[in-house]
Amino acid sequence: MSDLLSIGASGVRAYQTALNVVGENIANVGVAGYTRRTTTMTEVAAGVGAVEKQVAGNGVAMTGIGRSTDAYASAAVRSAGADLARTEASATWLERIEQSLTGNQLTTRVTGFFTSATALAAEPTSTALRTGMLSAAQSAAIAFKATGQSFDQMATDLDTAGKQAADTLNSLSTSLLRVNDGLGRTTPNTAAAAQLADQRDSILEQMSAITDIGVSMDQLGRATVTSGGAALVARDVASTVNYARTGANVALTVVGAGATSSVITPNGGALAGIVEAAERIASARSTLDQVATDFVTQINAAQATGEDLTGTAGTDIFAASATNPTDFSVIPTDGSKIAASLPGKGVRNGGNLTAFEEARFDGAFEAKLTAAVNDNATAYKQKSVIADAQTAIRNGASTALTSKTGVNIDSEAIDLMRFQQAYQASSRVIQAARDTFQSILEIR
């Protein structure tokens, strides 16, 4: 009879735990990062306490709480997320480049400058037209300067984003190190171990959004994480990622234990998008600087071949900067200084303004600026198309993972009923043992 009591008691304990697990699953339906819990029960064999199918059982034992996990599906989600994060980061900076190139109406203002020169050629002595051309020159200079400043700010923002991404990655590595330590100290196949494993998987997914990672795990579930061949987390040691940029080149250095360092080149995640963006920004800025340099040089050269309204040889219209090609200014404050006439032809001659028009076509300033805008717009459009496809891939991978690890309320309802009935049956066994003992005691 004591065996009958122990059998019933073991069932009550086991199914009470199972009901608690089902309740936790139901409470976390739809919660991001939660993996469905499962219970494992084992028959307790008579006498020896081990599972022996040849003999009658002596109750049930709860051997552990597991997780409905899938390592391959989880890896697919991380990989798809890293690809999407790279594309989205790159697209964000391509959009910034487009805004910088078009936001100050640079091409329109350069065109306006040459249009004002053409108008002045028809009436070289007009004070209003000379003032208008000088104003158009100032407008073009302002547009170049503002566009250059926009690129400077973009480069600063890019560095800020790169450093923040590296800092976030370092913080996640430290958090994963703590989770690894917790998994090493926690009894496997328990609710606490399952909760730590959920935290681990969440951290790994966040890390993969920053850079592509490789993940391996030991028997306790502790993760070792690598990127570009360098270890970010090696069970009980976390490395530090440092961000630095020089022009178009981004250097990501992983500093590990013993101050050993290695440079990685990410192929996925936001950092990969930032590396790509640095090249794009530097290329667009180089085009802008070259157009600004050619514009100043050729317009000043055209000005030098003519005479102004006083018959004096033309002097420079623009003052170039020694360090920043887009930061130039207009020198003349009076429209009479524009050298519209050819030497010795008189003030009513506007022949030298053809030199401005020749400089326009030789330099192809507007065409180069338009080409830069179009090239960037094409790249941005391509990234958007790729991002749409990668979003679908990521969503598909997430759906596949959820189908294997997520909570299905219908399945949980069935388990709830099954475990409730098993719990009640175990209680009945205890009641039957109690009634039997009582009957024995009442025998006279």
C-alpha cells in the first residue's frame, strides 16, 4: 500500500509541474523570444528506481523541462536578419546621399548661373543683369558649400552610427558572457535553464543584426560566437570591437584576451551596411569636390580672358579654399567686375561670355552632378528591391522557426486537459490508497 501512495504522490508532483509549464506557455503566447517549454517524464521502475520496461512501474518522475528549439531554423533566422540589416543600413545612407545632393538644389543653381551669363551676353551694360549674374554666382557658391557641409555632417553621423553599433555589439557580448556563466551554474533541464537559453537566443539574434556571426554551443548551451574568423565571445571571455574610419575605409578591430587584435570585414548586419555606406559617401563626396574644383578653376579662367565694365582685365570671381573644395566664395561685390567683353572690344561687347558657356560644356558640371544623383538613385532603388526580397526571406525563416518553437494555443489546451485528467487520476490513486488503509484499520 505504501507503493500505491508513492505512485499517486509521484503522479501529483509530476503533473503539477506539467500543468505549471503549460500555464507558462499559455501566458507567453505571442511573446517575442519565448520558446515553448516541454516536460519530460520517466517511469520509475519497481525496486531499483530505474526505467525497466520488463517490470511494473512504481510511479513517474519529472526528469526535466526542455525547450522546443531548432538550431538550424534559429541559424536561418540569424542569417536572413543579418542580410536584411546590411541592406537596410546601406539603403538608409544612400537616401541620405540623395538628400544631400538634391536638397540644396545645387544643379539648378549652377544652371541658373550659366543662364544669367547668357542673358547678360544680350545686354552687357545692364546693371540689373550684372547684379543678377553676381547673385547667381553667390547662390551657386552657397549651394556648393551647403552640400559640402551636408556631406561633412553625414560622415560624422556615419561614424556615430558605427561607434554605436560597435558599442552595442560589445554590450551584447558582455550580456551573453553573463548568460553563459548562468547556464554553467544552473542545473540543466530546468525552468531557469530554459529562461537563460531564451535570453541567449535573443542576444544572438540582436548580435546578428549588427554583424554576421557564427555560433557553436557546448552541452550546457553556452555559446561561442565568432565574426570574420575572430572570437567575439569564447564561453567565458568576451572581446571588444573598435570602430575607426579613414575616408572610404572602415576598420573594425576585435581586441581579445591578452590584447591580441584582428581586423574583421563583416559580410552582414548593420556594420556591413556602414562599411558599404562609407565607400558610397566618399565616392559621392569625391565627385562633388571635383565638380566644385573644376567649376571654380574654369570660371575664373574664363573671367581672366575678358575685360570688365571699366576696361580692366577680369579678375577671379571665386576664391577657392585651400582645404575644402566646396567652401568657396564670391570675390566681386559689384556686377561691373564681370568680364563680359573681349579685350579691346568695348563695354557693349559680350563676346567673352561665350567663354563661360564653353566652360559649362567642357566641364559638364550639371551633367556630372545629375549623373551622381541618378547613379545614387539607381543604387537606392536596387537596395529597396533587395530589401523587399530579403524581408520576405527573413519573414519566412521566422515563420518556420515559430512553427517549431512557438506556442500553439490549441496544442496547449489539449495538453492542459490531458495533464488535468492525469493529475486527477493520481489524486484518485492516493484517495484509493487512503480508503484501503482506512478499511484495514476498521477491521475488528
